[in-house]
Amino acid sequence: MAEKRLPFSKEQLVQIIEQYPTPFHVYDEAAIRANARNLLEAFSWAPGFKEYFAVKATPNPYILKMLHEEGFGADCSSLAELILSDRVGIQGEDIMFTSNDTPVEDFKLAREMGAVINLDDISHIDYLERHAGLPELLSFRYNPGSLRGGGNAIIGTPEDSKYGLTRKQLLDAVRIVREKGVKRLGLHTMIISNELDPGYFIETARMMFDLALEIYRTLNIRVELVNLGGGIGIPYHPEEEAVDLFYLSRGIRQAYEEKIVANGLHPVKLAMESGRMITGPYGYLVATALHKKEIYKNYVGLDACMADLMRPGLYGAYHHITVAGKEEWPHRCLYDVTGSLCENNDKFAIDRKLPEIHPGDILVIHDAGAHGHAMGFNYNGKLRSAELLLKPGGRVEMIRRAETIDDYFATLDFSKLERP
């Protein structure tokens, strides 16, 4: 069972809040680094293994730099993410650029940076060649369709997904780019999100190794890189267990030896692009209770809202909540925990049993280290909150300031308006 503990006490939180008012996101550096090392250790057997951290999960340069120091690359999907990676020193084939409906500018920058470009559609071969030129190494994203079951509300089922090439398209694409002079080939897939069953990823690895073998046997082309994607889930619920990375690694290693080594294709570089699993459990949204409301239900209103963490409102996702200083109190009160947006789905929890809450209490929402601050928005004129980094030893560093009202209005030119 993944017991939900905080890396700070209520007294520490009070001191932090004196300097950085709520709401804010705070990330535990020591825990993130330890988790990163654990992943790399689990896959240390794999030839040239690379974890391309999914920048979209936590697009903060301090987080990216920290993970780069641990040996990670970057999984980018946009111009801004490419620039962000470059600013912290992640360059060349330490970047994998996987995009869809991609603008010219994005492809051009990816080519200039020497990133591994992972094409999402067969038509993008001509598009990339025309606007940026074909690189020596090119990768393709595979969508197995109904051949591979699974999926969920976040990413959908493969056959309904907008991503990737069909098997026939992929084989045709490999043949086309070989004729155009591409010398090195990569394969990629990403067909699940927030999955806790390691067997799913082991079977996906088998599928991708079979595809690499088919390409070799039918086209006499060796695949250099297989990116198994991300999608490893985290235990949002206290009763859930985290994925055992060493168990997962052993299963993938067995598949690699049976499919790749036994057929003379060794070595093939393996890669993953986890995001949520790396930082998710080690980030927290800290908020203060502002109001209590008792009508048909009991509500606790926070100074945070869906603009700070949209997963509960968007997906109905569960995020554990701790009332700081009341960890040992009985959970006897039933609350909806809400934000202030003019939307009824602006709720962090529905019918959640919690200790009795009073205005001024500090609530900590767990597992907000990925797809939390990153998915923020400005609806209702809400401003994005600060991001803090909890350093080893307990010191806190601000790694992104909170937005101000001037930031919100910065893209508007009021001088062109005529006053009534």
C-alpha cells in the first residue's frame, strides 16, 4: 500500500507560507532524484537505455536540469518544449521530438537541434523533407489499432487515437525513407496512460520487438532504437501499489532476449518517455481553506481551483488530500472540496471523508507533480500559482513565481480602446 506521507510538517508549511502565499506547487527534489536513479538502475542492462522525460508533465527548467543531471533526456512535443530543453543544456539525440499536426517551425528547430524526430504520419515524410530536410536518423510512431487492446479515458483506445501510423503505413514509410537516404531507424509507440499493470508494458515491448523483427525480415533494415513510450501510472489511491520497475525490467529483458538477441538483432537501444511516474508522486498542491458552505451538501472552498490542478475536474481523477496537522484526526466529515471557478466541476474531491476542516486550515493535495501546474489556465482571470522546490535539508527555493494581474493583461493593448 502506498501510504500518503508528506515530506514536510505543518510547522514547516506555515513557515513556507509566510514567504510564499498559497496556493503553490512544491516538488521534493531528493525524492525525484532517488526515483530517477531507481529507473536507470532497473534498466541498466539495456543497451544505450535512455529515459526521455516527458517535458509536458512538468515543464520547469529547474526540474529538467535536475533530471538531465541524473542522465535523462527530454521528450518534446512543441517548439516551446524544444527551447526549454535547449536552455538547460539538453541537445542532440538526448531529445526525442514526438509531435502531431506539427508546424513547420517546430520541425525546423528539431532538425537544427539534432533531435530524434519521431513522425506521427506517413504524409509527414514529404512535409519534413520539403521544409526542413530528412535527417540521418528518423523514427516513426506506431499505432497498432485493434491489434493491441487497452486504453483508458485519458488516452483512449488505440484504434480511436489520432496518433501514429498503421502497421502497413509504417512498413511503407520505412521503405520510402530508406530510398530517400535515411540510414538509421527508430520505432516508437505510446498507447496507454496511467497504467499500473506492468504486464501491459511487457506485452507492448514484445509487440515492438516483433515489429522490429518483421522490418528486418521483410525489408532487411535493422532498427536502431525502440522507444516503448511512457504511460506508467502512479498510485493515486492509498490502497494502490506503485509499478515495480525491476519486475517490469525483468519482463522486458526476457522479451528482448527472446525476440532481439535470439534473432541476431542485438544491440537495439531501448528508451522510455515516462513523465508522470518520475515527478508525479513527489509534487504537492498546497492550498488554504477559505470558506465552508452547508446547503444540500457540505463544501470546503479553497484558494486554489481547477486552474491549479484540472485532473479531478477534467477526468474525475482521485487525488489524496491531507489536512496539515490533522493527519491523525478521524475522517468523520463528508465534504466536496472546491475551487472558485464559475464551473460546477471545479472540485478537487466529491463526497470525501476528511477531518473536520475550518477556514484557515492548510490542505495538501498529493500526486500533483505531473500534469498539475503544467495544465494550468486563465479562465475566469485566474492566475497561475508559484512552483517551489523543496531542497535536501528542508530549504525551499522558488523555481517559478506566481503570475500577477499585469501578466494576465500583458498581451492586451488598452490604448487602442476608446473610452466611453
